[in-house]
Amino acid sequence: MRKVKTFKQYFALLLSLALIISAIGINVMDVFASNDPYEINYEYVNIKDMAAANVSEKSTDNEGLLDGLFDGFAGDVTLTEVEMTPPSSVELPVKKDSAALVTDRQIWYLPTEVGRVTQSPNYWHVALDITSYRGTAEVIHPVANGVVSGIYTDSAGALIVTVLHNINGQKYTSQYVHLSRYADGLYVGKPVTINDALGQMGTTGNSTGVHLHLAVLDCALFDPNDNNCRDLGGWYRYDKIRFQQGYIGLGTMMNVPGEWYSR
């Protein structure tokens, strides 16, 4: 009699395990068949305790055994909907482009907001003559950042300003002639940028009309250590030498259009 009970116990235990595995398989298949995102959370299940709770020596009713198994298994596998949150945006590192890293920065600019070239450089006049429909209201700006190196009038009475530029170790002087007036607060040694005012266009000195005489040379005018341009005499001799060598002032540094309405 004892052996029969033991066999029934083993049979009930095997049947319980088979039903548990089948139930788990059905629920898992349902999850994978669903299009909605789900997460399966398994609670801890002790198979031995579960079998002991549902199989007793006094019970021989298979229907009661099945009910007990499903009652014990209910709630052990729960399906909860996963809240989908979009990933936070990630800023990617900028790809280093060698071509972009060597892009030249603009150094030289036109001297006026509005201008028209009326005379180009030649051997006797190594400079640009520039007019503007604004006349004496046209403000004159440095063609590059630098320091005011001279404020003077020539023998004919032209108001002149010169600016010394140091571009990558090379010294240049820009000369602005025939101004109608100097800008307020201007003095020799004053640092200036391309946005500062040097004065206004005029017709002072030996001039036939309101215009700017603009000369640019690769030397330091009024610098006693510069053998080429230590004084005005050297300046005018040197500009002819450089013109014969193909140097044409600002046009050597940048493209100067025949007419413009913006710097």
C-alpha cells in the first residue's frame, strides 16, 4: 500500500512539472507573437514547495490536483508594458577637416564703404585714386589693422595719414592723401583697426577733385631703421622700384574691383 502511494506521488509531481513547463511556453509564445513591447518578470518559484502544496497523501482527485496547480501558478508570470522613452540626443564630435583648418582669414580691406577707381598704379603714380558719390562725407578706413605712423601735410597742403601694418612679420605702410579733415582723437602711435576712421575724403593739396590717393608699400615709412622708406624721398624712390618689379600696392594684396558699395 505504501508503494502505491509513492508511485502516485511521483506521477503527480511529474504531471505538475509538465503543466508548469507547458504554461510557461504558452505565455512566452504569446509575448513573442505580440507586436507591443513587453517585459517578462519571473517571480521566484520553488518547485518542491509548489508540489508539496498541491499534492497531498489524502487527495486522489485529479481535477482538484489540476485546479491546485493552476491556482498556485496564477500570477507567477506577469506581463507589464514597457514605457518606451526616446534616447537622449547625443552631440557627435566634429570631424576635423584639414581643408577647413587652413582657411585664410581676411586681412586686407577696401578703404571706403563706397568707391570707384579713377586711376590705377603706374610708374609715376604708384597708387590708386578712388572717388565716391558721397564726396567729402565718405569716411576713410585703414586697409588693414595697424598703428598710425604719420599725420602731416605735404608742401601743397594735402592732409595725409599713414598707417604701419605688421602682417606675419612683414611691415607695410598705407598712405591716405587729400583728406578733407582728420578723424577726431587721431594721434601718431594710435592702434587702429579696419573699422576705425582716419578722416574723410577730400581734395586738399594738389588735387583736381574730391578723391582718395591710396598708396601701399612693403616698407615702414618714417622708420630710421628702414633703408628703403626712412623718409618721403626714399618712399617715392622705392615705390618706382617695386612697380618695375610688378608690385601694384593694395592690388597685390587683394582683388580691387573697379567699383564697390561694400567693403
